[in-house]
Amino acid sequence: MAGFALEKQAEKVIILNVKKLSSVADYLIVCSAQSDRQVQAIANAIIDGIGKEGERLFGAEGMEEGRWALLDFNDVVAHVFLDPARVFYDLEGLWAEAPLVEVKDRVKAAVGRRQKKSRE
């Protein structure tokens, strides 16, 4: 899921492992976008990519306005924020006890490989 966000130039992508802290989801993916259109593009890329992998979207909120999008895939919930909204909601602070994984460096290589294959 983080890879689909990175393909649309998402920034500050992290995964919070909330499995032991919440009954709502196992993981939260949080990322930032530079514009309302980019929030929508990232959210749509995640929905399309996960859909092609056979996963079901259970619900989505906030995509119309483009300041923040919440995508509920049951065990994983993705949040795409404009920076001011990300600071306001402060999910990293709210879930401070959750182990945090910054994924940009780990996924960047995989995204590059996937893009290279699609061009071949």
C-alpha cells in the first residue's frame, strides 16, 4: 500500500503497527501530499492498486475535499493528508506507543523496479 502512495509522490510515508493497541486495525499507513489533487491521486492509486490485488475497500472518507483521505481496508487503514491536516490530527502522537516504520527508503527500490517492468 505504501508503494502505491509513493508512486504518486507521497511524502513522509510511515506505517504504525497498532495491532497490540487497537481492535480497529492492525496497521495505519500515514502519508503527506502537497495539494488537494495529490491527496486524491494518492488515495485513488491506493484504492486501484489494492483492488487489483484482490483486497476490498470497506470505506473511504474525505476524498471529495482533498485535505485528508481515510481508506479503510479492514486490517489496514490508510490516511493521506495535506501537511496542515497531518499536524492537526497528529496520528503519530496519538499512537506514540505504536512501533513506527518509515518506509520511503525500503519501498523506493521496489517502486522503481515495478515502474521499470511496466515500461519494458
